[in-house]
Amino acid sequence: MKLLENKVAIVTGATRGIGKGIAELFADQGADVIFTYVSSDEKAKALEHDLLAKGVRARGYKFDVADYKMCETIVADIVKEFERIDIVVNNAGITRDTLLMRMSEEQWDEVMTTNLKSVFNMTKAVQSTMLKQRSGSIINMSSVVGVKGNAGQSNYAASKAGILGFTKSVALELGSRNIRSNAIAPGFIETEMTGALDEAMVQTWRDAIPLKRGGTADDVANLALFLASDMSAYITGQVINVDGGMLT
Ligand code: NAP
């Protein structure tokens, strides 16, 4: 028995890294998967092809998740075609790292709108459908940096900490309708986002992690699967770290 049979999932930012891992695992577990991206057309086409080959319905949508109206329009389209939305993984995110001293207003705004406002946009857009269904699982991708802070990432940390407050508030507002809202806080996950970093520096990070390695997209996807499935039916309002023990 597959864990997500007959469920419809939206995963934002799935052309690469963690989002891609989640989209693939969800499809393996029987979910119809709608995914979003903003620029990688070729990767999106390839992913849509791979997901369809797993025997589920799948569709990639290109739009900026920071755009409120677009989120509303696309979600309305999805509901028309797929008829329900059981799971939303708000995963799309960016970094614009620099010390506060050098941070521009644009760098602050870009990170806050892409990482935090997008979570509001998508959650608002799916809310009425989930309320009608009286069920739903909202999964928001935060970061250990949102829990702990990080020098050189004040914009990113603020966006990821904001996600935690939002996640818990939504859990309180929608719990009575059987809509769950949880956050994942990944530690150092080795994806394209982190692939550009200096290898020697990356090795010192790996050495400092209790499990002595960076995480993989699959490590995060496995938790997303648990939170998306009915196995976590009594879990809401939580922040769960996937960090190899980093914050212990
Ligand atoms: P990634 O490899 O850079 O992938 C980011 C994805 O988001 C891509 O699919 C990208 O689409 C999409 N995206 C970016 N801006 C978008 C926008 N405005 N509208 C729609 N889609 C957009 O990132 P990742 O490393 O997998 O990280 C995924 C999430 O986990 C992020 O929220 C990140 O903050 C969080 N996280 C990552 C780590 C880590 O170590 N990697 C740790 C903690 C938390 P295109 O391909 O079209 O650009």
C-alpha cells in the first residue's frame, strides 16, 4: 500500500534539490504531483516526464511564488483540473547572503518575498479547498538558520523564522478542520544551492555535524512524506529538524 494513494500534492520549487526529491518520492508513493518553478524550463520538462512515468498525474507550472495574484490564479486552475488539494509543500526559497552592513534593501525584500510571502500566498490560495475537504497537510520549508540565526544571513534567517510563526499560527487556526501545518528545518543539505561553496569549508561543516555528513534531498523528502501522509495524522504545529544532530 502506497502512503499517498489518491492524494494531490503541490510542491513549490521542485526543479532542483530538496523540492525535486520530495516531488519524486511523493509520486513514488502514489500522489498526483503539481510542482512549480521560476526559470528552469528544461529541468521542469524532464521532471514532469519522470513523474508521469511513475503512473501518476503530474504538471509543472512556471510562475513566481512571490506573486500573490499568480498563486491565486494557478491554484484555481489546479483545483479545476485535479479537483482537490491534500498536501502543499512550500519549499521554494533563495539566499542573498551578505553581512547586514552591506545588505541592500533589494536583497532584504527579495528574500522576504520569495521565502516568506510566498508561504502566505500559497497557503491562502489553498485554504478554502482544504476547508471544504476538511483535511489537508501544509508543510513549510524553514531552516536551522531560522531557529538559530546565522551571521551573514540576517535576511534569510528572518524569512525562515517568520515561517515558523506562520506555521504554528495556521496550525492553531485550522486544526479544528483537520488541516495540519508543520515546518521542516533542514540543516546542511548538499544540493545545487550549496554546491557552489568552497569544498574545504564544506568539509569543516561536515566534521562539525554529529552524524559526520551533509544531509541529502532524500533525508528531507522522507520527513516530508511522513508529514504529508496519514502516518502523522496527530502531528501539527511542529518544527522538525533534519540536521544530523547539528542543533543538539
Ligand atoms: P535550490 O536547489 O536552490 O532550488 C530552489 C527551487 O526553488 C528551484 O526549483 C527554483 O526554481 C525554485 N524557486 C526559486 N525562486 C522561486 C520563485 N520565486 N518562484 C518559484 N520557484 C522558485 O534549493 P534547495 O537547496 O533545494 O532548498 C529548498 C528549500 O530548502 C529552500 O526553501 C531552502 O531555503 C531550504 N533549505 C535548504 C537547505 C540546504 O542546505 N540546501 C538548508 C535549509 C533549508 P528554478 O530552478 O526555476 O530557479
